[in-house]
Amino acid sequence: MPQATLWFSRPFRDWIGRAEVTLHWEGHLTLRDALERMAAEHPSFHTHVAPHLDQDTFNNMAAVILNGDFLALDSEIPDSATVNVFTPLAGGLARREHPPAQSCPHVRV
């Protein structure tokens, strides 16, 4: 029977109560199938993820990676795979210009 491990970052792991889940299936399993199974078993995951299972909306919610490639919702998960589900990262601190060293009284030049 095929199986795959799904590894979740926060907040997904908070919604399912752990960071890692192993799924077993017969036939084939898509990412959408896996997420629907998780939603059926974990009410908080269902509340936060199930309404977002169209591709464009889901892309803003999660980045799902398998062997360095991003997975679409209808991508098939292969046997023995490790699938990483991350919150997409964006933004960061704006680059600040630092004053010249001589204008900082605590820095000697």
C-alpha cells in the first residue's frame, strides 16, 4: 500500500496537532485528496484550509514542495514521498540606510 509523509509548518501543524502525518492510500492520491482527508480528520484544519482549496486561493495560503518542486492541488503524490507544506514567505524588512559611521557617537572610525 503506498504511503507518503506530509510535514507541516506553522500554523498548519497547530491546526492538526502535530508536524508530521503519514498517509496510506490505494490507487492514486493528489495533494487535494490529502488535504481533504486532513480536513475531515481535524476540525481546525478544516476551518482554515477547506474553504481555500481552489488553486489561486491556496497559492496564497501555502507553498507545497516535493523534491524541490512546487505541487499544484491536482498533482499526484508518489509512493514514499515526503511533502513539505509551508506558509509562503514574502516581504521582510525594508532596507534601511545606515548613517555614516562618523555620525554614530558610539562607533569609532
